[in-house]
Amino acid sequence: MNANILVVEDVRTLLEPLKKTLEDCNLYSAKTGLQAVKLVENGEQYDVIVSDLRISGIDGLELLDFVRRQDYYSEMILLTAHGTVESAVKAMKMGAFDYIEKPVNPLELRETVRNAVVAAKRKNDPVFFGLRSPSTSLICESSVMKHVNSQIEKAANSYNLNVLISGETGTGKEFIARAIHDRSIQRYKSFVPLKCYSLSPEALNFDKLRIANEALDSEEGSKYGLLDKMNFGTLFLDNVSLLSPEAQISLAGFLDKIAEYPFETIKSHEASCRIIAATNEDLLESSESGKFSKELFFRLNVLPIRIPSLRERVDDIEKLAYTFLDHSGMRSKIERISDDAFALLKSYDWPGNVRELRNCIESAASFSESREITAKDLPLTKNICVSAKFDETDFFERSDLTYHQAMELGREYTAQRYLSQLIKSTLGNVSKAAKIAGIERASLHRVLKRYGIDPNQERISR
């Protein structure tokens, strides 16, 4: 394995065993922490730095802090005496790869260094998504997304607290989870996504999570279990509302077990991770109705973040559209998006949210016959969004709509008027209104939210 390894110690007891066990690596040495800093400042790039926790000049923690602020990513392994385990715990929180207690076992050192080399090379690979992803810069021209951005910063700085992200399908919940991870102290650790719909109660057993888990999205081999891969990283639980009641109980027990390791005993670091969960349902309502465990909900909902729908962040559409156009690889073909196209994009309902917008832009760019995307290129034939302050006169005077768009907008307007009158006639009683409308209560709630109709206001006005 071709790798550059820097050993920082004032005696040369480590170099010889490393030379014997890592013959295919390039070994370098520094006698003090300051000498190591100078080497890095001069542009030397090391895949792994092995350092004593207590070295002259600056200690191992100060060296780790310096290394973490460099552009090139180096994994760091610290050597510690028995009495300095507390400092080693702090180092793990700061992003150290691992620690080894003295006296050093050569076999343990070799295996740890080899694993660290693999991790470092992955993290320095620009195409490796999930650990140092450049794609988590957030577009937040709208006020609602600026608020989300501030919440992400708070969550990133509270690395030991669970986060619950809620939002409609396609709003980018995993993207937000990755943004929290990438801005946090865990950004150099693993981000492991799990699809909850594929998890059985047994799969969430704390001890069994130390063996390979089929729900892992990553393509890593099965040699190590999920918790072995975490190492103070982030575990992302997608669609947590889809867990069966039995799996919810298992997850609650899993969280209890995680809480037992508040980083005091570093040798249990494989069982320590940050939990971020996501849902497209109202878990509070589900917990109150008995569909979701109240106990689990309150354990996950420590730091709640709600992602607004695209309908609520219209000010972001223009920048999002051009971003998706850039990412599609069609920028050389398409120079701009016309004003009439943006007018249509901003009036559309976007049931699929940001994901649908991306598909729409990529499709329009592919089929456009000019260097400009116009309204006729957009694959939007339905779900034109109706404003809560819809102007009927303005609608009938509009001449910028196609026949199909006008018909769809008319249907939307009729639906809005019908729902408003329905809620008014039932005095805000959603159950009664759903029965009259012939649809499920939950479905009516979603439709009312879409049209900006609040049944509580009708009850209050009475």
C-alpha cells in the first residue's frame, strides 16, 4: 500500500516495528510537535500521523487541532499511557482516528495504521461522497431556508444530541442530514445512512449491530459491523416512521445503550455515534394516535428541524434551477432559463418538491431545441399552484397560460373554493368534513395544508 506516514516521537522506538510491518509505505519522523507542524506547513502531505499524546513543544491534542484545519486530510493515531485515557477520549471527539495504549503492540499498530491509510485516501478522494462532500452548500435565498440554515449550524455544534428532520417527500432531508454532519466535528468520520423500511427488530439489536447490516447503503464489505464503522460518526435513520412497532422498541433500546457510552470509556467508541432521523410524517400526531412510540419520538426529537416544501421557498427556485442545470452537464448547451419559464416554475405546486424540480430542469435541458429553456420546454401540465389570495378577475384576464394550464388552474381554483366552503360549513371539524368529502381524514389534512386552509381558524372565529 503506497502511503506517507509521519511518526512524531522523541525516541525512535516506533520506527523500526513500522518499517518491518509496513514495508510498502514511506515513513517519516519528527522529534517534536512543532517540527511536525513545520513539515505540514511546508506542504508535506501525510496519509497518517502517529503521535505520542505527550510530546515536547506542543502536545498531541494541539497537533491534532492543527492537522484538522489543513486542506489535505491526514488521519491521526495517538499513543497514550494508561493515565491519559481521558485526554484520548477528548482526542476522539476532536476527530482522531484511534488511540493505542502503551506499551504498543506491533500487530495492533500495523492493523490500525493500515485502516487509517484506507480511511485517509477515501477522504482525500474528491468523488467520495458522504465524508467531505462539497455538495452540502445550502441555497437559502428565502427566509424560511435561512432559518433552516441557522438550525443546521446549531445542530452541527451540538454533536452529542439527536436530531429529527421532518419534511415532505423530495425536500432533501438526507441532504440536510449530510450538511449537519459535514459542518460538525464529526465531518471527518463516517456518515452511514440506513433505510428504516428494511430494518427488522433484530437488525436494531445493539449487539447485532456489530456485525454486517443489510440495510447499509454503503458498498463496504461485511468484515466490520455498523457500529465498528461509526467511530463517533453519524448514523442517519431515513423514513423512521416506517419502523414496525417491534423495531421501534428495539431502536429505543439501541438509543438507551448508546446513551450509556457518553465517551468516558474510549474503548467503547465503536458504540458511540450521533443519531439523525428523518420522516415525511407528523410523528407527534402519530405518537398521540398510538401509531408511533411516544417514548421513541421524544428521544429522537431533541433537536427538531422542519424542511419547508418548495412551495414555501419560491424565492429559491431560480438559483436551484440554475444549480441543477450546472450539475446536469447541459450548461454548454443551455445558456439561460426564460422569464416565462420561471413564471411557470414559480406557479407550479411541486408535489415532488426539490427532487421534482431537478428532474424537470434536466428533462427540459435535454429536450430544448434552443439555447434557452422556455415555458413550453417544461414538462409541467398539472398542479399549477393556487395562491391563498387567488384573484378570480386576474385569472380570467390572464393570456399567458396555455389551454391545459388554464384548465388545470381553474380546477385548482374550484377545489380551493370547495374546500374553504366545506371547512366553513363543518365549523372546522376535519373528521366531519372528511366524511362529507369521501376521503380519509389524513388525506384531507394534507390537501388543506396544500391550499393554505387552516380549520383551526374557522373554529376560533366561531
